[in-house]
Amino acid sequence: MGRFEGRGVLVTGASSGIGAACVRAFVREGARVVATGRSEVRLASVREGAGEPSRVTVLVADLAGSGEAARVTTEAIAQLGRLDVLVNNAGVAFEEAALDTTEDTWRTTMATNLDAAFFASQVAGRHMAGAGGGAIVNVASIDGIVPEAPLLAYNVSKAGLISLTRTMAVELGPAGVRVNAIAPGETLTAMTESDIADERFRREYLPGVPLGRFARADEQAGPILFLASDEASFVNGATLVADGGQIAGRWYYPWHAPEGDG
């Protein structure tokens, strides 16, 4: 406890799911947090549920809008007085195959998932470099490593986010700014609830996950806090996969598991 005492944190996409779990976790660890998202009502709920609401400042914004990611990051720095950690978690996903992907889907996905992370990281990176260091954690996806259909725009945006992570890690590392990513597998969030509620999806998906279940949002927040913390002080440019073993054992099925003794 207290790993982030006195530190300032900005979490984007904080109104639900992994972002909301991050807000709660950072507050428990002593941080002051700016939580941003599109829903004022949901952000207010996240703030009230954070344990110490006075540690959370809410900023309502749609980061797909031109200049919004930079504006929000600049405002967060002003609100906090310092920014030690940026978590780029804002994201959208549209189920459209390659030949059916519309221009609007492509541009909205890239603006939210990739552009916003870049422009927020630019502002945060300049501030952190001037302050002597900091940590940026990007929430990518295993779909950026092993594509899933029909999610072309989402897959490409997350692959781009992994490349952005590595490139900025190389450039910002000399200034003491670490940039890493997490690649979650299927996680119980508002974005995935319709899929997870579908019995056929669960039946077809879960046999490929060695742990045999979907992740909870807090199980993604934990690795994110690790990457942002001093415990990961020599981790830079990494993508930490948190998917229950899914892509490690791409052709895994439960009957391949060794039998127990009992």
C-alpha cells in the first residue's frame, strides 16, 4: 500500500471497466487521480466508489475530438500540480470486417484508441521529462498481437499502440520516462458484456483460455499499477500480456491439460 503516495495520475477511459478499476487501485495506493471519460454520470459514480473521493478529479471529454487528448492532459497537470503516471485506456471497438469497415469506423477507432494516446503522451512526456521522470502505460490488447475477426480497425489500432509504446520508450527513456503497455485478453467490462453474455461465444471462446475464464477488470489494473510503479523501474518498452495464457497456447484445449493425481 502507498506505492503512489503523493503522486499524480491521469487515467483516460475511466468511466467503467479497466479504467475505473485503475482509478480505485491508484487511490488505494495513495495517488491523486484525474479520471476522464465521456459519461459525467459514470465518472461521478467511479469517483464516489473510489474510497477517498477527495483524491479524484473528474474531467468529461471525448478524446476522439481534435485536440481533446492534449487539452485534458494539460488540464490534468494543472489540477494535480504534477503528473507522474499516465494510463492511456480510452478505447472503442466496432465489429466490422476488413471489406465492410467504413471510413467513420476507421477514423473514430484510430482517433480514440491510437491518436488520443499519442497526443496525451506527447504532453505528458514533455512534462515528465522536465520533472525528471515518470511512467506511461498504454492499454493495448492481445488483438494487437494476434488479430481477431471481424475487428480490423480495432486490431490495427492496438498493434499501432504497441509500436507507439516501443518507439516512445526508446525516445523518452533517456529522460527517465518509462513507456510500457499491457495487452489484456477478454475482460469483463461494459465493452465486452454483450459478447460474454452470449452462451455460444462463451462455449467457443473459453476452451482456448488455459485458465478457463474471463479476466476481471481489477486483474488488469494490477499489472498496470505494477508497470507504473517503482517496482518496474527497469521495465521500459515492454508489452505485458494478461490473457490467462490464451495466446501463449494458441491451440490449447482443456483436454490437453495433464490429469491430476486424485
